[in-house]
Amino acid sequence: MYSSKFLFLTLPILFTISIYSQSGEKFNLDYEKYKLQNGLEVILHEDKSDPIVSVTILYHVGSNREKPGKTGFAHLFEHMMFQESQHVGQDKFFKYIQENGGTLNGGTWQDGTIYYQIVPKNALELVLWLESDRMGYLLPTVTQEAFLNQQEVVQNEKRQRVDNQPYGHTSYVINKLLYPQGHPYSWEVIGELVDLQNATLKDVHEFYKTWYGPNNATLVVAGDFDKSETKKLIEKYFGELKPSVPVSDLKPMPAELKATKRAYYEDKFAQSPELNMVFPTVEQFNKDSYALDVLADLLAKGKRSPFYKVIVDEKKLAPSVNVFQNSSEIAGDFRIRVRTFPNKNLSEVELAIFEAFQKFEKDGFTDADLERIKAGIETNFYSSIASVLGKSFMLAQMNEYASSPDYLSKELKNSLAVTKEDVWRVYNKYIKNKNYVLTSFVPAGKVELAATSSENFVVPEEQIKPLNEEEIKARNSNPDNQIKAEPIPSAFDRNIVPALGSDPLINVPKVWEEKLKNGIRLLGIEYKELPLFDFQIEVKGGFLQDDLNKPGVANLTARMLNQGTKFKTPVELEDAIDNLGARITVYATNESIVLQANCLSSKFNDVYKLAEEILLEPRWDEKEFARLKQETIENIRRNKSNPSVIANNVFQKLIYGDEHIYSHSILGTEESVNSITLDDLKNYYEKNIAPQIASVSFAGNIKKDDVVKIFKSLELKWKEKPVTIKSYPETKMSDKPIVYFIDFPNAKQSEIRIGHAGPAYTNPEFYKAYVMNYKLGGSFNGTVNLILREEKGFTYGARTDFRGTELPGYFIASAAVQTNATLESAQIFRDEIIKYRNGISAEDINFTKNSLLKSNALRFETLGALRGMLSQIAKYNLPFDYIKNQEKQIQQMTADEHKKLAQKYLQPDKMIYLIVGDKATQYESLKQFGFGDPILLDKDGKVVK
């Protein structure tokens, strides 16, 4: 029998982490830490702000614990541990969490593997049961069949994220050159596919038994929970788990380069060259790592930086430069990445980098520059711990990699303590006149663009072919693939799913409202947990107001508002924002222009003044306009090398038709952007930016009266003017299914998009359609994902969705599938949609209702979530308690209504099927689909004759 007697190796101790801002503000974070007898370290942090709880487990095992020839195991287990365990059935992890209103995920990197759940507080015991079962009872379910299935999923993740993406192999090439053979960072986290293919079940079992014990992990529970009861539950579920063999932490293994290494790679997907210059540096928490972070920002952050001035402004080699310190557990590197404009020679870029270094040495930097960088670091730090999940992550990582959660206070302190002398010291120690790795990624067939003296780097190509019967037989007959772990005993019956307490009461945050005399609607929520604020000013219209024959004006108008004001040059505006540690940005969406700002609460007045100036006093700088046009055109070109982006853009074109503005990308086309003038932007601004169609959504640690007082400044300065929001006729469905195909030669995956026109967000049945779709493909446990990913292993993920604005939208089903499964995957989508119209089971109805209703507990935690909720209210004129109205629609939905909605909004005989993939291997097979010969399109969606 289970005993509730506590078996602590160390007694619980209450700690307080005190963090001080540069302005003297103090933030306390309390936590309790103890260790179970089996070595599991437990951290508890209470936060009663919302009725939710986060459970995070960080295993101190990443790809750096693997061995050459046996790579990819840590990432594989990230997948395996979501499948099933001795007392939790196949695919039940996601189902249990989602049907109880939670969300979950995991991640693997070089140094660790993390799993997390955020759930309503009454589901805490359920999560502890699930996490303990996969920690202590996984092996009996790790069979050869399960191993092979997840191999397929991992392979498809690699195809989607690496093989089918421009510059996808960059990290692989850099790490092979930077680290010696056998170094734990010399292989990728996803591993070598040949290693996984050659791995035996015995190899996999041994890896798990070595690294996934409680003594190699930290458990963090954060949120609204009863501390005494939670300790009992942790002891119950984790206390009896057996520790793995003791393992020691890795010591730092910094890379050393005896000479500079230069290599090039011909990238089949890249449109433009990319150069990476990488210097070996130091591991995380090393004092020098903080100075290197600051150095990176001084070199390349903002228009004042030497890298921007030389590479972007003067030589116009690239639209931007990215410089950062990459610190990991046992080594680090300092990376400079320049993705250039087309046909730029990377030798020029290399020379320009050294010219920028020389400029840095000559001009130096001021104390004000240093303080500006630190202000941004401070705001980012507070933002990173603004949620219970963010706090969980930080507490777990500090405990595992810095030996104590207390190091959290030192993280910010170490950054703010960096001096000018520190910056110059690390520059001279790690960068100046030091050896480096230089990689040139060039479009296929353009080797002449690579930096001089570079050698060709060969990346092994994966051959996609299923195992034949003999290969499967040989694998299965190997004794090392026939091992079986016997069931593991427990002191209590772990088959019993923990009962949940009553659902927590959901209190929709109190919304305040004010209407300014010029028509601006102010909505706000007071948020008291951290000294932060987040607001947006949103003006209706956006892309919708663009001329159909000249798309892209709204996007450029919004971006130009970021480029200085009537009273400040672009550099001066950027400095003013950075000096506050703020983030202010303006961007366009399909239906609005949005100015968004966030910072520490103490800086609100100053941030508002800048936001107002940006909105009302545009500069219209000719030089910045020319740069943004060139940058936008380059982004459009790059998107043409991304199969996923092409699939999305062309699908919208097919849905909306040529006479609708949404048939275009919000960026516009190369031709339209080339034709846009600064006068076009000025005209757009004058005709469409007006207060009576604007709203303000504010969430932060500031009282209503203080917020309103500041925003009242807009009453006098922003005058009303007539604006008509454009409308378009309702889109029509095709009268029959049609298959379209876009050729991406040698693609490792096919991008599938299926759908037809759908309702507007403002349609009274839009949310009901969203609910109806949930079990089909609205979550991980959606039918199409369970079949295409979990059963077949064809994809990394498959989803279905309804999307709409104030104008009618569309239904979409999507997935990126392995090339040789294209036809079968499209058939599965079609067949499952047809079946879904016949109704779903009572169990699936209950799953949908529970998932959506209980998840509302998670909707109000962060500043961004609160601001987003207010934005929805303002944009669509929703009642403050619209979430309660949505809950009522969910609760009242019957199986009969669900079926009627499916038959109304899912029309298989009118679907558009778009496939983006390798024509040479897939085009002919799609003729078997039964909808006639696929219509061949180019990457702009035009018919190829």
C-alpha cells in the first residue's frame, strides 16, 4: 500500500528571490525547494493570480549526452514519451490534458529535454500522475512497432523543418566545422537519420534507463495550488520511482580553432546567398557570456550600430544583419549572419564585416549606448517571467544548469553589471584577429557567389523509401529488437485515473471602458502582478483598404511609421525607444493598422509620448522608404523558395479569386511594390488613419484614471475625418472538386492545402463552426492528426480550421507530408471529412466540450492574452463577457446540431485541393484521385500552359 509518509532527502526550505530593476524597483519571487529520496529535485512556486497551475519537468539530457553513431535518441524520446506508458493508453497524454482544458508540449535541445503542462488547478493531480508514469513506467510500452512509428514522425519533422526549408542545413554545417569529431555539439539535436535507422530497441532502452530517472530531473509546480496537499501528491506519484545510475554534469568543452575554416553549400531552396561567421566563445553563466551578449547588440542592434551602417545602409548588401552570442551548457559561439540581397558576392560581405569591426574599434560606444542596451535586456527579462510557465522554465533551468533557482536574480544582475571595459575585453579576447568558421550558402548553380577559398561541403541526402518486407523481417529478427521490458510494480493501483475536483470558477477580468470625444474607444484591464504594461492602438482598415491593382501599400505605410517622426530622425527615434527599454512597433494586418507598445510601468508616460508622435507625426523619409521597398521585394522573393508560404498564398488566391484583395499577400507582389511611391503611402495615411475607427486596448500595472488621462491627449491632436471601409462580394465555392499542383523540384515533402469558402468571424455561426471542427482537426487529438501523424507517421502535424474576419473567410485542412505519401494523405483528408459529416460519437462531443470550456481558465494570464481579448472586443464590437456567450454555445451544442453544422460548412464536393511538391514523382499519381488531371500552377498561382 502507498504510505503518505514523506521521504525527503532534504527538507523543504522556503526561499525568496529578490530582483532589482535599474530604477530601484523590487520584485520578489518566493519558492520552496526540496529533494526526494530518489534524487528528484522539487520546486514549488505559489501564484494565486489565476486558477491555473503549470507543471514542468526538465531532464538534464539533450543531444550532448549521445554518442557518435547513436545520435537523435534524446529528441526521439521527446516524441516517445507522449505516446503511452504502462498505465496511460496510446495517445492519451494529449487527450487527458486537452479534455481537461489544458495545454502541453515538450522540447529537446543540446543540453536538455523539457515537458510542460498548463491546466486548470483542479487537474494538478492528473498531471502529476501522467508525468510520473512516463518517468517511471515508460519502458514496457517502448516496443519495436512504437519505435519505428516515431522514427517516421521524426523523419517528417526533419523534412519539414530542415530538408524542405531554405538554409535548413546551416546549423549542421556550422557545427561540423566548429566542433571536432566526437564533440557533443558536433551533431544536430534531431540526429543523423541513419543512426536512428540503424538503432536497435536495446540501444533505445539503455538510453532511457541511463538518463530519464528522477535523480536527473527537476520538477517545478507553479500557480494556484495547496502546497501541503501538493507535497503529498508528489510523494505519492514520484516517491516510489527508482533512480537511474548516478550521472555527473558535463564540464565545459569550449571549441578551439587552430585555423579559419571556410565552406560553401549549394542550397536548392535558397533565393539569396547567406554568410555565417562564427567565433568560438564561452558556455552559459560564464561571466564573459553576459558581456558578449551586450557586444552583439552594440555591433548590430539598430540603425546606430556599425554593422547596420556598413552592411545595410552604406553598401546595401542585405536588408538586415543578425549578431548574437549563443551560450550553451558546455560551449558557446558568437554568430554573425547576413542573408543578402540576390546575387551579392559573399566575399564582399566578409570584407564588409571586417570594415564594420574597424568602425566599431574607431568609433567605440558611449555610456548612453551601453545603458540603452541594458534597458532592453531588463524589459525582456521581466517579460520572460510574466507567466507561470515562464517562471517555471526559469526556475527549472537555473536549478539544473546553475545549481540553484537563486541564480535567477544573478542573471539580470550580471547583465546590468557589464562595463565598457568588459565589452572591450571580450571583443579582444574572442573576436579580434581570431579564427572563425565561415559558411557560404548560395543558390544552387551560383557557386561563384561563395566567399573566396571556400570548400564544397557535402550534406548527406536522405533517400525517401519505405522498408521492404525483407528489411522489416531482418530488423524484427535481430535479438536486440526483440527485447521486452516486463511490467513495473507499484505500491498502489496506477491504472486508476485521478478524479478531478470541481472546475475552478472562471472570472473574466474586469474590463474598463472610456470613449474619447473624437470617437476613440479605450478598453483596459488592470494587471498587478509585474511592473509591466502592454497596449495597442488599432485603426480599422489595414490591407483591406489597399488598391486591388497595387497591393502592399498598407504594409509599407505601417512600416514607414516606424522610421522616424517629424521631430526625430530614424536613428533618434530608435534611440529614444531603446533608452526606455521599450518595444514600439507598427504593422498592418488584413483588417487593421496596429501600433503596439510595451515596457516597464514606470516608463508609461514616456512610451506613450513616443507612440503618439509615431502615429500622428510621420516623417516619410525617402531613404528609409527606398530601403523598405528593397527589403520587402527581397522578402517576397525569399518566400517563393518556401513551399509552405507558397501553399498558403496560392490557396488564398484560389479561395478568394482575382477580384478580391485577399487573393494577394499583404506584402504585395514584386511588380506592385516596385510601382509604389511615397505619395501612395501619404495618400493611404491621409485617407484611412482616423480616430473614429480606432480603438485602444490596454493591459498593465497602471490604474484606469492614469491611463485615460494620458490617452486624452489624442482628443485634441487627432481630428475626425470621413473614412469608408471597403467591402467585397461574398466569395463563391467551386461547383466541383479541383486539384491544383505547384512544382517544387526535389522537395522532400508535399504541402497539402484543402478547403473552400467559409463564414465571416461576425457570422453568428462562426464560433459554432469552430467548435464543430475541433475534433476533426482543431487539436493534436483531432482525427486527421491521429491518423496522418500517429497512425501513419506521414507528417509532423495535420490540422483543420475555420478562418474569418469581418469578411467571409474559409475552411482549410493542411499538412506537410512525406513525398511518397502525397496521394494517400490527400485521400485520407477527403475521406475523413466525408465521414465527419455523418456525425461524431457522444464521447467525441464530450471531449470537445470539456476541452474548450475548461481551457478558458488559461485565457487571461498574460498581458498579451489580455490585450488580445480587448482587441477582439473592440474589433468586432463584442460584449465584455463574450467568452461567456461562447461557453453557452458550447454547452448547448447537441450531436444533432454538430452534424447539421458539419453538413452545412464542410462541402467535400466543392473542395479545392492544392499540392505543392515534386512534380516528377507526384503529379501523375494524383490523377488517381478521381477529380481529373491536376491543374499545374506556377508559384504565383497562375496556370502553366
